[in-house]
Amino acid sequence: GAHIGGPILKNKLFVFFNYEIFRFPQSWNESQIRGQLTVLLVDDDAFVAATARRALERTGYRVLAAGNGRHALGVVEQHAGPIDVLVTDLVMPEMGGRELARCVVAARPTVRVLYTSGYTAEAMNQQAVLEPTDAFLGKPFSPDSLLRAVQALVEPSS
């Protein structure tokens, strides 16, 4: 049929993949599909957030989602477990991604940050919003490029 669901046994949970919508890069093996890592995903665009959340969850990440910076800080306060990665839009109403990241890193020093934006990295650099060392992913991004960017943060190539 057109839709093939393939279960993968991981941490005693079956995660079903719809291969029509989502394919893993061929180079990924099972050990790279992690269920232990938590991502805080912050974006005021509901469609972007839902798409990103689906991609991360299907790959085994635990996702905490927030629609803006203030909500995200509340999530950080209430979440007892670790937060490994913050994925945040740079440009949001009230509190931008950089200010949010400063607050989250102050509370959780080990968190790694991935910024996203519909603006280019060059434009963000010119406005001094981004540092050259910041991890950045331009919008629109594919699920694959998001997963690669998060993967690069949590498992830096030695």
C-alpha cells in the first residue's frame, strides 16, 4: 500500500513511522535514534512548531513545546527532568529567542541552543542578533535538516 507503518522497538515503546511523510537519512543507524534527550521547542508559528515536534518525536526525542518565550520559561521552571536542547525562533513577540536562551541557559547551564528564523543568518549577524558561533537553522527547514542540526548539537563529531 501507499502507507507503510514500520515499528521500531525502542525503550519498550513502539514508534510508528509513516514513510510517505518522513524518511530517515540512510546514514542513520538505530543507535542514533535517541529516546533519552529532551528538546524544548519554542516557536510562535503553530504550523512550524507542530511539524518540528512531529519530526523530533518520531526520532525518539521528548519534546516540550511552548508558543512564546514567557511560556517557555514557565515550562523550564515546571519541568523536573533535564532539558538537552532549546530550539527557538529568534524573532518572536515580547521575548526574542536570544533573550529566552540567556534565561534558559542561566537556569540550565548544560542546555544547547539552536536558533531558527525566516531571516537569513547574514541578516541576523548584521543586526548583531546572532554570534558567529551560534547554531542557526533558516526557515523553512525540512524535518531532516532540523534533525541533523539537533543531532550535531547533542552528538558533536569528535
